[in-house]
Amino acid sequence: MKSSGFIAFWKQKARDLELQTYSLYFAYRDPRVPWYAKGFIGLIVAYAFSPIDLIPDFIPVIGYLDDFVVIPLGVFLALRMIPAQIMEECRGKAKEHLNAEKPQYKFMGVIIIGIWIIVILVVGLLLIRDIRR
């Protein structure tokens, strides 16, 4: 397999996973989906879209483990909990959403970064206070 074919293969897999994740988001909002599935879907979608990883990406090799294992496994399990007809409707909504022009949410990015800076400062101050004791 050529390297360009390998890269194209994984790009397609990433697009498929993105579609499935958005589909789960729409399934979460559907009232016909059971409550236990909604709970699990909420965890998976929140984790997939969260900038925080279980294992930070800067750690060599295992840093991407959650991206390649945890999220796809969670999506796979969540898809098993949702009736097929509902999932097809949600996939259609997700395709429309992904093909539409996306607004830029720079303001939300600034808020998230601000929250992280505050958390880091508070933890740093607590550590400094404990070290001085």
C-alpha cells in the first residue's frame, strides 16, 4: 500500500468517525432513544468533542490511544443501543450539518482557554502554598 493510500484511508476513517459522532449527538436529542443510551451517548460525545484527553496527546504513542481506541469503541457500543431507524434519521441530519457552512466559535475557544488558565493558576498557587509549608 502506498503511503498516500494509507493516509487517504485514515482520513476517510476519521471522516466516518466524525459523521458517527455527530449522528450520536442528534440521537441524544431524539426523544425515542432510551435514557440509558442517552447517558452513554452524552459521555462519548462530550469526550469526543472535549479538548481534554484521558491520555494527553503529547505523550509518544500512547497519547493517541484514546483517539484510536476509546472513542471508536464508545461509538460502536453507543450505536448498538439505538434502534436502526432512528440512527438512519440521525445520520441524515449529521450529513446535512457537516455539509453546511460552519460558523466560527472563536469566542467559545477563548472562554475554554480562559478556564484552563484559571485552573492552572489555582493549582499552581495551591502547590506553591503547600511547598512553602
